[in-house]
Amino acid sequence: MKSQKHNEGELKEVAVKIEKQVALDLELMSKNTGMPVADIVVIALKRFRASHLDYLKQVPVTE
């Protein structure tokens, strides 16, 4: 997973306020993996988005 490209294409900056410990954990994860914080955040958000398509009103059709 670390070798995959996660944050490609046109980028847009998003500013958010998050709990201090979450921010510190992201920094530590970045240091331990060598992955940029932005890539870790994008991976987490893409996983969240995939699990909550209902928030986008895009529920997949199941048979």
C-alpha cells in the first residue's frame, strides 16, 4: 500500500480542525511509515467514503 499513489490528479486544499491527539498520531504515522500526512488522510477518507456511499446518496445496487 505504501508504494501506491493515493493523492493524484487535481488537488484542492481543505482546512479542518481535528483533535490534537489525532493530529499527533497522524504525524507519528507519517514519521514511522515515510508517507506524507496528506496521503494517510486521503487513504482514510477514501475508505470512509467507500463505507458510507449513503452519505453521497450513491448506494450500490445489490442482487
